Amino acid sequence: MTEPLLVGLDIGTTGLKAGLVDARGGLVAMTTAPCEVQRPAPGQAEQDPEDYWRAAAACIRELLAVSRVEPGRIVALSSCGHAPTMVLLDGDDRPVRPAILWQDTRAVTEAEELARDPGPDALAEALGVRWPIDASMPMARFRWLGRHEPDVLRRVRHALLPKDYVHLRLTGEATTDPWSAKGLVHQSTLMPIEALRDLAGVDPAVAPRAVASSDVVGYVSTAAAQETGLPAGLPVVAGWTDAMAAMLGTGALGRKGLACDVSGTSEVIGLTFGYRPEHTGPLMCADVSGGRWMVYGPTQASGASLGWALRAFGVESTAAALAEAADAPPGADGLLFLPYLQGERAPLWDPRARGVFAGLTTGHERAHLLRAVLEGVGCSVRHVLGAAESVGGVPAEEVRVAGGGARLELWNHIKADLTGRQLRPCATSENGVLGTAMLAALGAGIYPDVPAAGEAMVQLLEPVLPDDSCRPLYDALFERYVAFYPRVRDLMG
């Protein structure tokens, strides 16, 4: 019998990836297409929602062309995407304005207002989850639109995520999963959040229908089949946020005590628990399935910090930067870097945070600065991982490393040394694509649950072990890292 195939779409901030994956997790074919980010004003980040659909349709057509597989072998499709990004549609499902990206901090003032009134406890009850209050919350963004673009707000009938918009174009159904739509959909009842009316000035009906991330939300229409080459009637599975899908693609969601670090433009660090923790501090807690919960936190700029360093210091490539950084000693001769170039999410949740080099001397060269950037991001990983470990009072057994950063050997060693944990890189760096393919496999009934899909579809490389000789130096560096920002917070511009 011909092996079934699955399509996984990963809608990233700067581009869309599409993968054709077999039931054992093998990547049969992969295509990509760019998505342009517009920054019309400081703190603002937007995209044209039509780019999501154009990129998805183009990638799927190319995927079928390069793989030369019979489309009938494909049994399901699922997608993940960046969140919380707001795609706002009118009554005819047409975008009323550019999508507001997860990076966008225009609604800082509105978030601060919500933090004061009704306050964190009332918001947690309204949302069904205790979520750090920041400018990315839909309520804050709706408030901003009411003040600055009231005509636009009056036209809004649906609020979707990028992957939900692609699914709408594929199936004609406006649906989502609860975790992607937190702030729109109550996390326990899966119903629209009634408080949207009073606190954000919008009809709660803007929230789409929510189902489990592995549920089928609709079927590819005849029109979408003609645009993409997919078979009409193909099941489309709800999907997840890009962070959750990438963590799923590490296999870390299948066993309690297993941690993961998804290293891309930002860093997402999480730890699986066999129960729902009562208090998670500055982190978030997502229902994985089968009594498993992921406590995790996303940072703001990890790979983005390295990319900035390459541009700022005139380094020609990532490989060249890492080779140069390797020449500097651990600890970069006392140089400390805070990777808060775009504010910071977990565990600070402060959009006004800014990056810092501290301890500069005339003895520091470019190699020291590059190594300090890598170590600063490593400190942020330890910061979030430590917060997750403190929830349950037990250390992570192992950290699965995924994403583009997982391919960078020096950075893996720095993270292992800084955290004191064994790192296990995944065989593929396309964990978002793999994670969505796993959801498609669950929706198609190939596997019964998340652990079974992870066991069958996730492949791992050899572990990276921490160097205990570096531990005293890196413990001291981390103590400086944690202590530094609170002392200079009020001096940030």
C-alpha cells in the first residue's frame, strides 16, 4: 500500500514554508516563499494578509511539482503561524487593513490601562488563562484601533490568525484553535470572550469557531483545489501557533520533564508537565493533550540579535560570526549582553526594555562582542528555563533544540554550558513544518495521540553535553545578567 503523505505549512514572520512529510516524519519535499513585513512607524509591524494566501498557494503548487507525487496520496493538511497576529476581515471575509504582527507594540498604553483596570485577576477570569498583559493582546489592539482607526474597527466582522486565514481560503470556513486565539476565545469554554464588548469595544462574535488543534475544520474547496493543485475534499486540520507546533516537532510534548528550545528569530523555551500547574509566574501554560501541559515562554530577539550583530559589525555570514566568536574565551572577558533589542517578552514582559552591552573595555575586540551576543541569548534561555523548572521544583531531564539555531554547534555548546543541561538537537530544523504534519497525521487518524506521533515522527541527533569546567564562570555571568536589567530599567529610553 502506498504510504500516505501530509502537508505542513509554517507561516513565519518573514516567509512561509511548506513541507510534504511522510508518516515516519521524513521530509519528502520543501518549498518556501517570502512574506514582506512593513514597519510604517516605530513600534509597528504589519503584513498584507493576501501575502499569506499567495505564498501558501505558490508553495503548495511548487511542492507538488518538485516532488512529483500523486496528489491523491496526500491525506491531510495543517498549518501553524505566528501569533498573536491579528488578521481583521469584513463581512465578505476581505481584509479591512494590514495584519498587525506579534512584534507590534503600538498598543502599549492600552495594555497598561487594562493592567490597571480591570487588572490581571479579572482579565485572567475573562480570558480563561493567566496571560502576561502586553501590547500584543487583542483587547489592547482593539482599543488602539477604536482610538486611532475607528472606521476600520466598525467594519471588522472576523479576527483570525495568519494560518486561519489560509485555512479560510482553502475551505471557506472561519475557524481556529483555542491557543492561537487566546484573547478572543475563552480557553475553557472555547466560546467568544464576552468581555471583548465592554473592554475592547467589539462584538464578541468577531472570534472564530474554535476546535482542538488536531480536529478537522473543513475540506479543500473546488476553487482552492484549482489554485493549489491539492485534491478537492482534502481534510484541513486546525493547527497551532508556530511556537507550539515547533515544540510539538521536537517530541518534547510527549513526556513530562522534557524541555525544548525552539531557536529562530525569537527563542521559545518550554517544559512539559504531567499536570496543570496552579501558578506559572511570568510564563504561559498550554494544554498539550492527554493530561500533559506545556509551561513555556517566548523571548523577543534571539536569532534577531545575531542577525543585528552581523549587520552592525560588518560580518559577512553566520558561519564567519561563529568562527570569530569561538576565538573569544567563555565569558567574553567580562562582557555582558542583554538581547532586548525589540523589548522583551518572557520572563520580563517589558516592551520598553532595550539591549545593552556592559563591561566594555579597550581590550575587547569584535570577537568578544559576537560571543557576548551568543552568551546573552544563552542567558535568556536559562532565564526562561529556570522559571519553568521552578513551577514544578524539578530540573529538566533534557532540552530538545529545534529551529535554525539548532544547526549552530557553538551556540548549542554555549547553551548547554550555561544551562548545565544536556541538549539534544533535532534531525530537522523545520520543526514547525514537522509539528503541523504531526497534527495533520492526528487529524487523519494515523496516530492516536501526541506521544505516539512524537515517537514515530521525531528523529534526534547526538546529545551536546555541558562542560562542567565552565559552570562557575557561567553561573557568575548569569547572576550578572539577571541582576543588571532591574537596576537600569528606569534609565531606558
